[in-house]
Amino acid sequence: MITHPRIYHFHPLLAGPMEGSGGKDWQGHLDRIAAMNFDWVLLAPFNQPGASGNLHVIRDPYVLHPLVKGSTSKPADELLRDFVSAARAQGLRVMMDLVFHQSAVDAPLVSKHPDWYRTGLPPGGEAVSYTHLRAHETQEVISYAVFCLKRG
């Protein structure tokens, strides 16, 4: 029998810091999510946002949003690894919403590779606080961008 994934949409700013005390952290939500018979947890963007503050317009994919990071000194990759391990222990799988097609105007990737992005005003359009990756123009650039993000 084929079953469809049951996905819980997890909003990081509503959940609080990744690591907290007294169950007031991301792992503290996993029992409830598993009890509702979800089998996947979809993490909304939890990375550092750009100047606009929009969670889907990321400044740096390697830096956690300050409200997600909280006061812990643990590095982001360790915090995420701990959460994924705890989710797996509950029988849950984790996926994340990483928005590649747009970046904050103050993103390091935009200044390092401006040719990867289309910036400015669209014809007859309003000013926007982000740039769009030129995905429709060249697949090679996107593949390289993803490769660079994976490699650090």
C-alpha cells in the first residue's frame, strides 16, 4: 500500500530557540508532532534573514536567525544535527525549506557573484529588497551555486 507523506510545517520563530531549557526548544515539540501521526517535519527557513527581515529572503544560509540561535554557543550544524537525531528517534524525518531562487541584497553571495543574480527594478515594477537568482537563464550557474553551498 502506498502512503503519502504526512508533513508538519514547523515555523521556527514560533517554536523558539533550537536549544533551550525545560522543553522550550525545538526538540520539545517532537513528541506532540509524532503523536499527531506526522512522519515528516518541514522546517520553514531558519537562516539569517537579510535587511528586509523576510524569512524567505536569506542573507546567509550558514548562519541561524538570531531568535533560532538563542543564547547557546553551539555551532549551527551541531544544533541542526541534534534536532534531526531527536526527530529520527521519534520516527520523524526532517526536510528544510531553503530558498535558492532569491537572496537578500546584503547577502555575501550576491556581492561575491553578482553575475548570478538579476537585480534592480523589473520593467514597470516596484522596488524589491531581494535579488533573483538567474535560474531561467543558465542551469550551469545554478548547479555551480548549489555545489558551492554544499562545499562551503
